[in-house]
Amino acid sequence: MLIVMQSHASEEKIEKVVEFIKEKGFDAHVSTGEDHTVIGAVGRKIIDKRDIELLDGVKEVIRITSPYKLVSRVFKPDDTVIDIKGIKIGGGNIGMIAGPCSVESYEQMDATAQKLHSYGVKILRGGAFKPRTSPYSFQGLGEEGLKILRSVADKYNMLVTSEVMEVNQIPLFLKYVDILQVGARNMQNFNLLTNLGEIRKPILLKRGLSATIEEWLMSAEYIMAGGNREVILCERGIRTFEHMTRNTLDISAIPVVQKISHLPIMVDPSHATGLRDKVAPMSKAAVAAGADGLIIEVHNNPDTALCDGAQSLYPEQFADLFAELKALAEVIKKNFS
Ligand code: PEP
Ligand code: MN
């Protein structure tokens, strides 16, 4: 941390700041220029920089180290590759997750999975516990939904992901699910994140509706700090002033995150746009921008979907898109796992 003193700050004020930071457990390195004195505070302690900004004679406090450690490339320079039963995500391997918004019935999941499997999709999605904006909307089938998801996935030799909403649901998810999804609305449920840090299954961490990239990475840090190193980030659109799409897909988050962090980053073009016809162009944009994977809503019959039908692709639409994405991946020397 660098503390820049106001020009010509008195010796006494400088000394008080030095004493303050030493009391907080930092070493102080004072360098005096013609106008300004700069104090370098070096240490591993966490301090609220506003506490220093308020001290007499302080002009500005500049943080030079990032608050996240384990998620950062400083800690681990190489890309993290998540390997789930041989299916790889990250480091040149693009993951593809597809399936309906929610599990509605065995027949619906079976019909959808059968098609997706025939197109080469290896990971199936489907919500069993749904975080709906309205309490009157379909809330999901609960454990029954997880059972359906598992049995259909096993039938087609696929992996599954589903959203966990509460700490007490974790044991249930460990039983049925390969990747536990943390939804946008729970990105800062720190108690849930801490508990997910204790398990040893990959976590798909969605970006919060209004979360900055730094806040999102700090949430990943919570999971990693507990010892679970398998975190996949997922950009799913953020809330902006624009209403033509459900959210605004932040494509630039992909290269920004990849520069700072070694963790794979996937993109959810379905929740980002909320509109079926926008899913293909945004999927292509995400792959072109370097995304490590996509999670796309596909329903065997979107017109009858209980949730998010308007943003769900028809299976044939998805098949065409997946073929195009594979061709695109080849151009950038990556491949779909
Ligand atoms: C979902 O993927 O089913 C979902 C609810 O997404 P999000 O948390 O991104 O809104
Ligand atoms: Mn959905």
C-alpha cells in the first residue's frame, strides 16, 4: 500500500501515520520527495484503507496488491484445467453444458438429453431448486429433480450440473451432481461459499447480477480458501440500464478475468440475453473472445417449458450452433471437450 501525504505535510503528521501503520502490523518505508512524502506500508495484514485516508495530512492511499490470492495468476501462473471424469474445462479445452432451465419430468429430461447426447454434449444442466423472482413461479422438483437428472445422465453417460441454493442441500448435491452451480443471486452468500470450499467437487460460480469482477473473484477466493481448488467462473450478464436484453453480456470480462486469474471462465448466453435468437451470436462471440466454455439452455419443446422457454433453444437450433462453434474453436486452436 502506498500512502501519499499532502504536499509539505509536517514531520509530525508523517510520524503519526508511520506510527499508525506500524501499530496495525505493517513495516513503514518513508521516501521524501520535493513536494510529497510517500509511505510504503508493507505487510500481509488486511486493513481498511479508509482508516488511513482519514488521518491528518494524508492525500491518497493506493492499494498495490490485489485482495485475492489463490484465484490470482501470481499464485498459479498456468491455466487451471478442471478434469471431471476425463471431461476437461480450461487451458484450450472448451466445455459445453446444455439442457433445460429446470427439470420438469423424466420424459422431458430424457427427450432433451437423448438429443444433446447425439450432438456430442457431455454435460447436462437442469435446475431442481429454482431461485425464482416470484414465489408463485415454478420452484423446481427438489430432490426428485436431482434423481431424474442423475438417472437420465447415467443413461447417456453424461455429467450433470445443477444449482445448489442452501448449505443444507450440499449433501444431496454430492450424491447426485458432478458440478455444483452457485447462481447469480447467491454469489455473495458467503456462508454457502465457505461450505462449498470444504467439498471436493467442482463449483460453477455465476457472476452476481450487479457484481464487479473483483467482487466475483473474491467469491471464488472464499471457495478456494477452504481448500476446494476447482472453481469455474461463469459470466451470465450483468444488470445495466439496457432493457432490450434481459441482462448485458459482459464479453470483456473474459480477457479481463483471464489476465488476472488462472481459473476457467464460461459464458451463459441464455440468461445473459433472455432471448433465443440472441443466443447463437453471443455464443460465437464468447468462444471468439476466449471463453473456456458455454452453458446453454436447450429444451425438447421450449413452447411448453415451465421456466425460461423464450431463451431456450430448440434441439435442432442447438445442433446447428454447436457445429458452427466447433469450426470456430478450430480456428483459434482450441477444441470442445
Ligand atoms: C440458471 O442457470 O438456472 C440460473 C438461474 O442462472 P443465474 O443464476 O445466472 O440467473
Ligand atoms: Mn433459466
